[in-house]
Amino acid sequence: MKLPLNQQHNQHSVYCGSLNGPIFGGYNGRDLCIGNNCNSRDFSYSKLGHSYTLPPGQNEETFLAGSCYFLVADIEVFAAVQQ
């Protein structure tokens, strides 16, 4: 699923921290945060709606994983590169 950026916070689409995996959304409004040891600790979380637009009628904490905090079994991250 492709989620559009919220135009008010689009400068915060991706945050890179040294203590986490990929973070989508700004530092103060993380929409999706993959924590260290994400396959054994449920520190990863989602709370959509700050930098990315939540689909209408969906819950910000349960839309992606069924609950706010979750374990990660597999993850793939892609980058779009302009040529």
C-alpha cells in the first residue's frame, strides 16, 4: 500500500537514528518505527497520521500491524532513485 505524505509534515518522511531500524515520519511524530532487536522485543510501533496520511475510517494504531506495538518477522525497505 502506498500512503501519501501529509503536506504539512512532508519534510519528516524518513528519520535515520543510530539506535533503531528505519523510522518513517519525523522525530516528534513517528508514523512507523522499527526498533532494535525488532524480532524479539515489541518496541516497534505504528501510529500513522503525522507525516503520512491515514486512510479514511482506519485506526492510527492498529492499521498496519493490528496493534500499536508489535514484533517484526521480516522487513524490506526500498528506496526510489531518480535516474
